[in-house]
Amino acid sequence: MSYTEDRSVWFAGQGLWSHVPEADWQDWTWQLKNRLTSIEHLERYMTLTPEERAGCLFAKDKLALAITPYFFNLIDRTDPHCPIRKQVIPRSDESVISSGEMLDSLGEDEHSPVPGLVHRYPDRVLFLVTDRCAAYCRYCTRSRLVSNAQDYNFHPEYEQALRYIEAHPEIRDVLLSGGDPLLLSDKKLEHLLGRLRAIKHVEFIRIGSRIPVFLPQRITPELAEIFKKHGPIWMSIHVNHPKEATQELKDACERLAFAGVPLGNQSVLLKGVNDDAEVMKALVHRLLRMRVRPYYIYQMDLITGGAHFKADVRKGIEIIRALRGHTTGYAVPQYVIDAPGGGGKVPVNPDYVEQITDDEVVFRNFEGKQFRYPLKAEPVTEKSAGVVMPAEIHL
Ligand SMILES: *Cc1c(COP(=O)(O)O)cnc(C)c1O
Ligand code: SF4
């Protein structure tokens, strides 16, 4: 597989919805109302494979089907292997449960002191504020609760969660996630951010959202203004493939960046979507051009029915090796496995160090050349008869 693209082009326009007034297209509530949520909607525009048809029927019991018109335009409707298509159109593989898979593979429910709050790490909490998203990713880590297709009946308790954070001075970092926090109304978001900002020990507030990717229209100037007012608010967006890096996404990132929101990106390594060094390199280069710093690449979590997305960890390591040294340091994310059962994120790196002894470190650079860095410092000048300085130090 080799991936090539025209780096000077950013996908733009209304595509299949060219007949819709631009004011509607740019209205995020129009995008939500006109989401494709059924086989009938999809078949109006494309021919589904038998696997996809079966997947769509199964989706209502696993994770709802929903795709915004904006994101649907990015699908290659003639190619069943299209990397965008695989992310949002269900396939029958989702009904196959494999060994090691779990509904709650990260043990989030066990680490939840209050409904919607996950306190795994000493100084920070994950605050799940909704179970809804603009569109649904077929590999979603939280598919047990997201979209409520599995009748989880997730009900975040904002007041309880805020009280827990207030009562725990060790919490200096709050990460809003879900579901997608940016589906909340401006009013609700502003209220939440204001409440969090008022807690003295909360130093760092960030939002994890795929809305800029699924629904860039939601990043309105008014929303950006809220982030500016309650800033600094950091944001992690979620882009998996360079085809998702459109003009609209770029513009949305710009609105956020100009409101003082530092942007990072999290990708999930997905088999047949982005488990390829050329694809990832194209992605990280586009991210930097959109003012987004690649943050994490996640190994796929062990969610039920997710095996068809599971990439080889060696492939992930090879991708990092293909980036480090070969391109801008800012473009290289950290590859992590979120430890099954709730051990947290653990970095998985290529090995550059071959040996460390008391005397030296032996390591290889990005080209595979071997280098040695001495750890023992032996004096090479005589100390005895007064101090003998090397000639060039005499001033
Ligand atoms: C990922 C995650 C965080 C944030 O981790 P960082 O490495 O700081 O980005 C916090 N809490 C939970 C439960 C998480 O899964
Ligand atoms: S946007 Fe995030 S929470 Fe929502 S379906 Fe995708 S991965 Fe899951």
C-alpha cells in the first residue's frame, strides 16, 4: 500500500448537498437534523455491501448509526475499502465477539466515584458529560454507553461530579469528554466551564471532541468566544486520516486557535484505515498545517466486536520509527496502549537504546547508525602540579 495525495488541495464544498442553501449547510443544527441514520438514508446515495447492510441492522443494538452530511461527503462511495467509510458505516464484523474483548475494557465503571466521573490518575479526572456524538465511530471505546444503543442509560450527575472535584484538592486537571461535550448548548458549556474555573485547585481544563471533524460548523465564533473567556481551555480533536483534514476543519481549528485554544490530536490506530506510515505521515503534516500538534496514537481498545479494527502493535511501532527523525519533531505523536482493565496509558516506543552500562549508552539514530555516549568522565589533563588548563581556555 502506498499513499499519495495532492498536498496543495484541501477538500471543500457541499458535495452531494450542493442544492442546499449555504446558510443551512453552515448551520450545525441543520447538519444534525439531516444526519444519515438508516439503511434507507445511506442507500439513497450509495450501494452498501452485504456486510454493511447486515452491520447497519445490527447497529441499533450496539452503537447507533449516524453520519453528518458534511462527513458523508468525505466517503468514497465507489470504494468499500474507503478509510472514511470504514470508520462510520457499520459492518457485520461488529457482531463478532473475540477473546479478550470487554464491554468496559478500560475498567472505567470501577474507577468511577460518581456517575460520569473517572478518577484513574492521581491528579486528574475524566468527566463524561454526555452520551451523544455528532456521528458515531464504529470502534468507539465507550460504545457500551455512547448513543445508548445498549440501554446503558447513562446519566451524568453534573452537580455530584462538580462537588467531588471541589472536595478533592489533588485534582488539578479536568478532561471533559463523553460522548462529545461540544454537543451541549453554549449555555450549558459556559455554565460548566465557569463552575470548573471557579474551583481554585483546577489548573487545567481540556475538552476531548470529535465535533470539529464531524461537524466543524459547531465551532461558531460564539463558542470560540466562550473558550476565550474561560481560557486557557485546551482541546484534543480526533482525526484518523488525512482525508478528514478538510478546509472546513482547518477553518474551525483556526477559529479555536485564534481564541487561544491549544490544539492536540488523538488518532486510533485502525486496521485498513491508518495503519500505514505514509498515511500517518500525510496526516501529521496536515495537522501541523492546521495548528494541531499530534498528541497520541492509541492502540485499539479491546471493546466487544472491535477485532476487525485491531492493528498489529509492531505496525504502530514501525509508524513511529518512520516519523521520528524523518520529519518535524512536533509531528511525532506518542503511541500508547491503554492497559486493559484500567492500568492507564502506557507508551509503546521503538527501541533506540541497545545497551546502558556504567560506562556508556549504546544507541542507534533514525538512520540505524550506531552511536556511543560515554557516561564515565575520566580526566585527560594532569591535576597534580597546579591546574593545567587547555591552551584555548587561557583568556
Ligand atoms: C486518557 C485519560 C486521561 C488523560 O490522560 P493524559 O495522558 O493526561 O492525556 C485522564 N483520565 C482518564 C481516565 C483517561 O482515560
Ligand atoms: S466521537 Fe468519540 S465518543 Fe463519539 S463515537 Fe467517536 S470515539 Fe466514541
